[in-house]
Amino acid sequence: MRSRGATLTLLPLAVAALLVAGFVLTPNLRVQNAATPHPTLVVLGAAQYAGKPSPAFQRRLDHALTLYRTGDVEQIVVTGGRRAGDPYTEGGVGTAYLARQGVPAGDLIAEERSRTTVQNLQNARAALSPETPVTLVTDEAHAPRALALARAIGLNANVSASPLSARVSRSYLLREKVALAAYALIGIRL
């Protein structure tokens, strides 16, 4: 015969398991894209390979280029540092890519020291005039967390997300959900 205490002990675990399963199985959170971008874009870094943007990074850069070509955007900050031993930075690779697509060098800023989303945002903010409103350019899965972090550090920000790859990995989607939940629970951690 099972004691009543054992059932009560298992109840919180069962509730927690249901909450985790519901969180993992729910569709990804989405942030509505801004109808009109601010004059300054901040493209959040993603991987680069030997000086070339990864497919995910190129989608972000191409999205920023499309926004720039509408005429509403005057400046693009591309963020992202380098891994140890890598001669290229994400910010440098991204600005070089956009320059090859016809964006004048004077309209580009490479932020090349950051390794995390919070650092991307803090360093971009430091490179801009105070109170500059920005439109974040990242992918759909990253946008909710990036926007929440930007607002938490005092940026006047909205977002224009690039589409995800048709073959986006489930682990990336899960990682973004968990990171957003962790931010909601514990706040910003560098």
C-alpha cells in the first residue's frame, strides 16, 4: 500500500513535467515586425566561416539590406566578435558583406568585441548617440529574447526579423525558448 505522503511528493514533479512538456511542445513565440524600421538597424551577429557569413547570418544581412534599400534606414550596425584563434569577426564580415552589396562604408558600423546577445546590444548602444532608436535584425526565433534584452538595458528598440531556414534545427529553437525562459526567471546574465 502506497502512503499518502509519497503521492503528495510526486505531485509537484508531475506538474513540473507537464509544464516543461507544454513549454517544449508549444509553437515558437513570435514578435511582430515593425511596420517601418527606425533609421538605425542593429544586425545581431551569427556565425561566420572563414570570412563568409553563415546561411543564418546571411539571411539577417540580406534582410537588413532589403530594409536599407527602402530608403528609411540611414545606418547599419553589425555586431559580433570572434572566437579564439579566428582572424575574422562577425561584425567585420557582416559589414564587408553589406559593403559588397553597395551599402556605403559611411553607413556601416562594425561592432567586433561581443560574444553574447547582451554584449551585442550593449556595445551597439555604446557605438551610437544616446537615445538612438534602433530596429533589431535577427531571426524569428531569436527576436523575442533579443527585444526583451534590448528593452531591459534601456534601448528604444523594435524588431524586424528575418525568416528562419526551412530546415532550422529543433535544438536551436529549444535553446532560444529556454534562454527566454531563463531571462524571464533570473534576468540578464553576462
